[in-house]
Amino acid sequence: MSHLYPFHDAYDNGYLKTPDGHSLFYEQCGHPEGKPVIFLHGGPGLGCLPNNRRFFDPERYRVILLDQRGAGKSKPFSSLENNTTWHLVADIEQLRDHLNIEKWQVFGGSWGSTLALAYAQSHADRVTELVVRGIFLLRHFELQWFYQEGASYIFPEAWCDYINVIPPQEREDLIRAYHRRLTHKDRKVRVEAAKAWSVWEGSTSELRPNPDLQSTFGEEDIALSMARIENHYFVNKGFFESENQLLEKEAIDKICHLPGAIVQGRYDMVTPIRTALDLYEVWPEAEMHIVPDAGHSAYEPGMVKALIDITDRFAAL
């Protein structure tokens, strides 16, 4: 199938209260008796968007969307407290239990691929299939490529807007320089930095620049939650014990038996293909799909076709 499924409304939504003070918004759509799948959004901090549900056949899937801590409609908004990868993994498991789901398919792109791997490696017995797209593992070279030097040479105009927020004397470590502004006590300082950070990502996510995406990423609330939470995770190295934690043999051995698929745009400038190939090298049991005419976004035509072909096939498992 080369097109997204038609838009369909949620049939249920609510808030999941965590033991440490967060209220996480979730919704369910599709078929209440269908195959359960949880969609893990990117960022971290982006929140779920209505189009996310359209990768799944609404007649065959029970689709669960979760706004991660601080993102989307979850409360408190853009909060960095008790917000780590392992808090999110626990939240996903709490939601599964709350919804009385024994096992579910796990689907995540960009940061969602990181979280999907972390969750599946922690709770493999609760996963039926694992679908990851635009692979991102928060390793040093990945962060340097996109936020310090690398993608800057491909999108120099957008890069200028990204670095103009930071004085020249602070540009040796842009992630740290942004961290000071994104956690500043003055909201104006936070908003200015957040918009520059977020629009940089929106300007580089598709093979052909998409003004609508740039505009969405420039919306104040989306920019604030995404920039603050992303940066928080990056300065803390994803809260991993080592940068290759998700690639280690012990971790991969926990998921190698699962039906799995890796989908990657050849010209992804946000999360370059090197990382997807590193994952496939240690997880060769997974399907590997390189989309030859796509960047980072899941919504480019080749990506849509690859992802829906996979979810259609996995619906029957």
C-alpha cells in the first residue's frame, strides 16, 4: 500500500498517572478487538500527532498512542523531572498493564526507535513484533553530526539560523550552549532557543524541504517540549550505561527471536544510515529496508509504502 490509511478518530483516551507525579495522555483508535500496537513518537518530546495512527489498518489494529513524559498533552508540560529513558520504558509497561494487553507490536521512529529497542530489550516477552525507522541511538558521533558539524554542510542556510542563537564564543559545544538557554529562568530565552533548535530539525527532515513541517516544528509548545526534552536527553547521553548499550550482544540476544523490521531513508540527514546498518549488523534476523528516495521523515512516499507494507504483513502474525 502506497498511501496512509484514512484518518480515524480515537475511540478511547485518558490519563495514566505515574507513581512519581506525571500524568501521561494516551488514546486508542482502530478496532478495539484488533492486534494491539503501540506507536512511540520521536523527539524525545515531540508528542503524538493525528497522522501517526494512519500507518495501521484500522480494521485490523488496535492502535495505542502515548504522549511521553513532558510531551504533547501529558502533564507537567515539558517537564525534565523524573524524565529518563528508563522512566519511559516503565511507563510503557504500566500502560500495557493498565489496558489489559498481554502482548503488543512495538513501532517507533527516530527517538521512538531508541525507545522501542530499550523497551523490547527490557520486556521482550511482551512484544509480538518490533518495527523501527530512522534509527537513532544517541551515540556521540550521531549527536555531533547533527548538532555540531556534519549536517551543517548539507543545509548551510538552515544551519545559520540554528547557530545564530548562540554567541560565537560558545559554539564549541552547541548542545551545552543550548542547554543553558533551554533551562533558563526567562521564558523568552527558552522560547527563542527552542524554536531555533526545533526548526533546524524540521528543516532537514525530508529529502525536499517541507515548509509545513518547519512551521509545525516552530509552534511554541511543540518547540519547547521537543527542544527541552531532546537536549536534556542528549546532555545526559540518553541515560545509557554506554553509548553502545542497545547494540551489545546481551541486549540483542533478547530480541533476535522477534519478527522485526528496520526501515531507513538513504538520504536521512537527521539520523544517518550508518546507525541503521550498525543495528542490522548485530540483528541480522530483522528485515532491512533502505528507501532509496527518502530522508528522515516517515511521511515521504517511499517510507509510507515500506512501513505500511510491513504493518499489513505483521497484522496477520
